[in-house]
Amino acid sequence: MEVYDLIVVGGGPGGYPAAIRASQLGLRVALIEKNKLGGECTNYGCIPTKALIKSSNEGKSFSSAIEEAINASNKVREGISYLLKNNNIDVFYSEAHIEENNDNFIEENNGLVSKKLIIATGSDPSDLPNIKADGQIIHNNRTILSLKELPSRILIVGAGYVGVEYASALASLGSQVTLIEVMPKILPNIDNDISRLAERSLRNKGVKILKNTTIKEIKEKREKYIIVNINNEDMEFDAVFISVGRKTSIPKIKVETDEKGFIKVDKYLRTSNPNIFSSGDITGNPMLAHKAFAQGVIAAEGVSGNPKEIDYSIIPSVVFSKPEIFSVGYTLNQANSLGIQAKETKLPLGGLARSVIEKEEIGLIKIVYDSSNRIIGVHAISTFASELALSATLAVKLKATLEDLSFSMPPHPTMSEALKEVAELALNRPIHYVKV
């Protein structure tokens, strides 16, 4: 048996940062990955989808877009391998099979032993009860990049972040997209005004959007097409993409889970077993890579005896559609539901210099603030909305005020100027906007 201070199970964004930080703190670390380093983000999610979107915005062909998406994944994965190697972490590629023996954890497939574990096994794409991915004509995010040609007609089931991103990209590439969502609006967790503008943008691209809608049944399925019944209407598609959430992927470890099967952790990322920590998707929503990165580092600190907390109120979200969507903190409705006396101010971005340069057709920023004028939420839709992410998140985290933002000095011409402009408007002293 090879003895380690820590075994990390899972080499995705919840696992490899944990391994690196633990090694920096002086622990001998083994990382076990059953598939590919980088997990869902690098291989099937964040990296390839954003590369696909970039190619679609540049007018490239579908085959070129797929090739560049795969190449981007490969390059990022190679970078992760390099980081692990240079942080002296031993990586084992296999399924983890862990047994408890007194105060030790025994990983039997590779002959490893450790007193501490971090479980970061991520999540798997969910199916629908009446329609399951087959990798042929019905796809999930792990198989969609295996398409050899652009579907002329594709059905996307689920209008969350991933569904909207793919709808935007595939429509830009020339596919006829139908997007259905069971909820009354697309992007159900996003501010209502932002959601409406996102819907308008997609419809402008030719995307057919059906809300409050589910698939009744598959009427016929062939090698090159499928007929499904939607709202009592039979519709034919060349491909179906299911994007309806995630399910757990937990090794056989004795830790407490919630009703959906996700591992319960405390504010230090410790599980019901004090010697086991967990990070990433396996701990539940929101399932975002940057949340997993942060959790991995916090888990490593906890394992090393330096417990630190993570602030879940400042997790930013970005939808990399065109235009992009950004959100952090509370919406006005969320703040009101929690009893917070809050107001919101929204600013159209058509007159912002960067919006003019980018020929922005749809652009809006909204800022939410409490009775002391402290920023508690920022939401935007625009070209390069993701550019606002760090500044807005810091504003919420550091309890910045409208005054703070109004006297900031963002570079010109950038989208970050929107934060200053909307704060000035909230204070009723806009410089580059005329109130009508």
C-alpha cells in the first residue's frame, strides 16, 4: 500500500484545485480520475461550448466549430495535467474503490491508503422519463459534440444556461432550432427583464421558443429523424438535445446525502464523516465550475487543518449566448421575498460607447441596492456582459455603495462603464443618459 495524506476522488474543477492547494500546504496527494482530467467543464461543458459559441459568432462552418471545440478541450486538459505534475501530485486513472479500515481509507484498485478524502466526482446529465440520450439522434452535453454535421432541425429540451447557449450557437450556425421549457420563462433563475430580452434575442435569430411545454411522447424514431409530440402537435427533427439538469455521481462512501442524492457538507465543505470533505457538483446547486474551483480550495484548507468558509451569496452566473448574460446577488424579487428593503435601477445600454462600437441591438444593466444604497445584485445582458463579472461580484462582496460605483473610473470604451453609469442613474445624476 502506498501511503498518502490525502486522496482526491475526481479530477474536475472540484478536484484538481483541491489536490493542488493541498500539495501547496505540504500534503502528499493522490488524485484518482476514472475518465479525463478536467471533468465536465473541460471535456463537455464550459470549454468546448464556449469555443463552439466563439466559432459560431465568427461565421465558421459547423465542422470547423466542432473541431475547434475539441481542440480547446484537449489543450486545457493538457494544461491541467501539467499543473498536477508540477505540483507533485500522483494521478491514477481508474474507478475509485474505497473501503474504510479503522482510521484509514483504502483505495483498493490502485493500492492507496490515506486518512483523509475529498470527494469531487461531479455529476452526470439527466434524462427525461420518456426520452433518453442514445448518442445517435438524441443527445446530451456529452454526446452533442460527436455530431458529424449540423442538424437542419434540432429540438433543445430545457432553456437553462446550457440550452440557451446551444440554441444561440446552433441558430447562428444555421440550424432551425426549437427550444422548449417546462417553466413559464426561459432562464428560470435569471431576472425577469433579462430573461425577456434573452428570449427576444433568440427569436431574432429564428429560434422557436415554447414555454410551459413538455414532450408528450416519441411518435417515431428512425436513423436520421425523430418525430415527437409537443403540445399535441407532431414535430419532426434531425436531432434532439436534452438539457434538463444533472444527477449525482457518488462512489460508495458512507456520507450523508440529501433527498436528491447530493452530498451534504457544512460551511467548511466537511461531510458527515469529519475525515471526508467534498467539493463541486456533487455538493449540489449551483453547478458552476468557478464555484467548484473555490470549493476545492476551501476543502483542501479544511483537510489541512485551516478551515475557511465559502460565501455562496456572491457566486456569479454567466450565459455565453450572444448577447451574453451576467448575474450576481439578488434580484429585486428575491430581495423582497427575504424581507430586504430594496430598489432597482435599470439602464438601457444602447448609448454606451462600447455598445455603439459592437452595434449592440439588445443591452440592459440592472442594479439592486438596499436602503443604505449598498449593492446587493447586478444583472446584465449585452455583448461582453461577462466583462462585468469580477467588478460586480466584488461590489456585492465588499458591500460597495452606489456612491462607490459612481465615482469609480472604468476604462473607456469598455462594457465595465455600465456599472458606473447605472449607479449614477440610481443616484439621479446620470452623465451619459437622459431620463425621459
